[in-house]
Amino acid sequence: MAPIWIIFIVFMLLSWLVGNQLKSKFRNYSKIPVNYGITGKEVAEKMLYDNGIADVQVRSVPGELTDHYHPVHKTVNLSREVYYGNSVASAAVAAHECGHAVQHARAYAFLQMRSALVPVVSFASKWVQWVLLAGIILVETNPGILFTGIVLFALTTLFSFITLPVEIDASKRALAWLNHSNITTRSTHPQAQDALKWAAYTYVVAALSSLAALLYYIWIFLGRRN
């Protein structure tokens, strides 16, 4: 048991460290202006226009690091700091979220897979912890409950891993466009790359943490007769 808990603690610390580093990077890069002084909103609108996307709206949403693309509503939602900011961080985040809009418009396979899984994963996420808890308690008398919980959790883990190529590809599209459009320069482009790299690390840690937890539940299930 001890090695399992050590792994969980390591992932918790790693997640905390990556999250703190990400916030630190964005604070630093939020102080560095980009070419033309354009805001995140303007970056997003220009990237959408340059990619021939006219049916996606750019909106401001409350919160910190709450930026996301909504494929159903076709909206690029930017936190206020990104929406109104004219920094390297704002440009990188805005372009990244527009990268998802470009993926949607181009029918990017991994985005389609992730979107198809959303209803299933939403259901699984709602019930999985309760099913796993009941399954662990009743593992000796009714192992089928734990098995069901493992299947539900496996779906959320699969979702985490499918998210990785989606996020990495969106960043690649964003960085290529920022460079091509001269929004970033030779001195600021590496900073945009660094910001998006640390954002990607949060998804990597989340996926690996989910996999570790899945293996732990499988270990309990397989060892129930020992």
C-alpha cells in the first residue's frame, strides 16, 4: 500500500508545482507587450479571420485561467485579463483557444473524439467516485460494483489522454500563426512558447495522475482474493 500512496503524493506535489510555475510564467509574461499593442480579443478575432472562420464569437468570461473554446456554442471565451490584455501571455492564450476553433473548423480527429466522449465522461464523472467507494467497501462480496467503477474511471482517463494531442496541436497552430502574423517577435516568441509549454504540462500531469489512480483501482480489484 505504501508505494501507491507515495505515487499519489508525488503526483499531488507535481501538480501543485506545475500549477504554481504556470501562474508565475503568466504573471511574468503578462508584463511584456506584443507587437502593435493589440489585445487578446483582437488577437483572437484576427486569427479567426485569417483562418476563414466567421461563425465564432470572442467573449469575455470571469475568473483566472478560465479561457476555453466552446464547440457547441462556437465561442472563444477569454478571461478578462486575457481579453483586455496586450501582453505575450494574452496573445498566446487567445491564439491557443482559437487553435481549438481552427481544429473544429478543420474537423481535427482528436477534437472530434474528445467532443464525442463529453456526454459519457460527464455522466461518468458524476458517479464514478461513489461507485468506486461502494466497490472498494464491497469488493469481497460484490466485486462487480468495483469493476463498474473502474470502467467509468477508465473513460475519464481515456478522455485525459485524448485531450493531450488536442491541446498540443492547438498550441502548435497558435504559435505558427503568432510567428507568421508578426504578433510575436524574435525576442517574444520564445516566451509565448514557454507559456504554452507550461500550460500543456498541466494536462500531462493530470493524465498521468489519472492513469496512476486507475492502476490503483485495478490493483485492488485483482488483489481482492489475496
